[in-house]
Amino acid sequence: MADIPQTDVSRPSALPTAKLLQRQTQPSVDQNSNEYLDAVEEEWNKKVDVEIETLVDGMVDLVGLASISDKDKFRVAQESFQAECRAESMIRSAHSLLSIIHSMKLLLLLSDEAQIANRRDHELRQVQGETEELKKKVAGLLDELVGSQEAHGNTMTEQQDAQMED
């Protein structure tokens, strides 16, 4: 009766102490938002620069390999292999750039809450201002309408009084 129930769930006996792939980054508490955003921007710029550099180097190498001269079969096969390798490297860089662009678009769309909130507040203030202007305009028109009816009503009662006296 004192048996421990058996399960398939693993029960770790100790916490892992390895520090694999941990980056030595500055704690976010020490950075203000502008410094953090500058660091993130610099990281993105470095990624883009590396991929662009790979594309440019690959294109330069492909142009160099495309030289026309007397070549034996071995040299032609070697240059063909080098061209294929460079082209594949350029394709990987282009795909990486497309991935970076996609990530940046998502960041812009999903992370720009401050701009979205500012735009929403601006539109709200604009609509409220237009509403107030329209309310004042409607109130003025209503006052004119009521005032003209009262004036028209006074003349009507005067005319009715005059007819009764006759």
C-alpha cells in the first residue's frame, strides 16, 4: 500500500546547471527604450549587411568565373562547380533577406502599438471635434427654427386676435 504510483512522466532530480548558448547581454533594466531599439536596429542592419555582402561577392565571383579563355575540360568543370556553389550561396542569401523583410514587416505591423494608439487618439479627437461643431450647428439651426416658429406663432395669434375683434 505504500508503493509510489508509477507513471511515464520523467521527474528531474536536479536542475540543469549548464549554460549552453546563453548570450552575455546587458540586462534590459539598465537600458532605456531608445538604447534597446538602437541595439535591435543595429543587429538587423548587421544581418542585412552580411546578406548583401554575400550577394555582391557571389555576383563578383560569378562574373570572374564567366571569363572566356582557353580552358581544358577539368577547368570548365571546376568553374561550373564553383558557379553552382556561388549561385546556391546567393540563393540562400536572397531567401534570408526575404525572411528578414518578412520579419520586419511583421514587427512593424504587430509591434507598433504606440503609433497605432497615437493614430487612434488623433482620429478620436478629430471625430469629437467634428461632433462638437456639428452639435453647435444643429443647435443654431434649431434655435433659428424655434425662433422663427415663435415669431410666426406670435403673428398668427395677433392675426387671430384681430379677426376675433372684428
